[in-house]
Amino acid sequence: MFTGIVEELGTVTALETAADSARLTVHGPVVTSDARHGDSIAVNGVCLTVTSVADDAFTADVMAETLARSSLGALAPGHRVNLERAMAASARFGGHVVQGHVDGTATITAREPGERWEVVRLSLPAALTPYLVEKGSITVDGVSLTVVDVTDDGFSVSLVPTTLGLTTLGTKGVGDPVNLEVDVLAKYVERLLATRFSQEAPR
């Protein structure tokens, strides 16, 4: 499990693609300082399993489902990525419950700069619209954010100086893709209610 609090900006050093998978290598001295084979690290919000660690970099395999659901397949050497290690049981819970299971991608449609912050508007896949609520939680490229408002085809978030300076969201422009993970609690509530209503429906 993650919290959506990015620990460092890593740099992609290699992306080897195959017919239905890829192998990604990322340089990140903070997240690799205690990383071992089998550990989980979120890359732009996608939970990946470490297969090897060397020279302050880690390598992970990316399966076809992940490539289809996320923007990881569009990465290339030199791209910066948001990195977060799995949450330790003794750590503070700074963001919200993040699984690293991306639900889909969105596109940045507008950026409105303020004096020290920015409002960023993003597109929203229709299938994810029911899971977003005003002032609810959303994970964008692995960053835990609060939803400012929601429309039928988009939503907006406000980025404080720390987020602008320490994550990729500070440099991404209009048209750039981002990974989205909606609040898992909303998905469980939907599933439970659907099951309950189907059981209670008259036959």
C-alpha cells in the first residue's frame, strides 16, 4: 500500500519492450537505499515489483495489463518519474489509501497559474466519473490530491508549491497523459451496494 506522498523524482534509464510486456529501469537513490528483490515501488502511481537493484537503480517487469491501463509504455530514457516506496507500518499516513493499481489515464487540458500555486484541469474517462466527488481524494501520477471540482468530462486539482517543485506535475504541460487511481473505498462501496441490491431484488 502507498499514500501518494512522492519520495523523489527518479529518472528512467532503460525501457525494454516485448510483444506483451516491458522491463523498466529507473534511477532513484532514495527508494533504492533499502530496496530488495520483491519489494514494491510505485512509478508514476503504478505499483511495480523490484526484480533487481544496482547502482542506485531498480528494474521491474511491466505486464500487458499495466501497459494498457497506464502511461508507462510511453516512457523513454531520460524521462522523470514520481517514486514512492510501499508504506511502512510505523510511518505517518500523509496522503490517502493508494494501491498503485491504476484505473486509467487522463490528459491535462489546462493549467491556471496563481501567485504560488496552480489549478490543473484534467480530462476524465466516463467510466471513472462516478468515483470522483468534490473535495474527495484522487491519485494523479502517484500524487495524492484533493479534487477541487468535477464535471461530466473532467476535474480539477490545486497544486501547492511543494507538489509543483517535487513531482512531475510541476513540469507536465497541456496534452500530457497522467495515470489516475480513484479512491478504492468508493469502488468497494459500489460493489457492496450492487451485490446487496441484486440479492434484495424481487424475483
